[in-house]
Amino acid sequence: MPTVTFESADGSIKKTVDAPKGGSLADLCDDHEAPIPFSCRSASCATCHIEVLEGAEALLPPEDEELDVLEAIDAAPPRFRLACCAKMKAGAATVRVRAQNDY
């Protein structure tokens, strides 16, 4: 099963969890108390803006709504994503992400 490692913005908190196919990073954060902050959960505020440090290819491509928000904050995929929108693809992979805002 794929895994996701979540890191706090300062890198001091790290949590690695199993990630099911199609699972959203937001749901994984909720289920495992990962150190990624959220607010709107609907791709409008960018609070959950993350840097993908490893494994961007294991995430489904961003949809238009996410791309619009990322463009507004000058953060382009695949390096940057919104955790409320990013979902896992099938297959074994490791994804490592870091929050860009304090938890």
C-alpha cells in the first residue's frame, strides 16, 4: 500500500500513514491528525497549501479549481498542491509533503 509522510512547515513534526487508492490527503490528515492546517476544504483559501517533496507522480493530476488557487498564490504543480484536493493514484508509492503554513 502507498504511504504518505506529512511534515509540519518547520519540519519538526512528521507522520507517515498508509494511503488507499483514491484517498484524499485531507481525509488522511483528519484520520491521522497529520500536521497540515485546513480551513475551507473547498479549494478557495490555500491554507492547506503543501510542497510535494517526493512522489508527485503518485498523486492524481490537479483539477481546474485547484489550479486556479495555486496560480493565484504563485505555486505551480507538481511541486505544490492543495491537500484538500490532492488524491492518491493506484500502485505502491511514497509521497512526502510539507505544510507551507503553520499548523
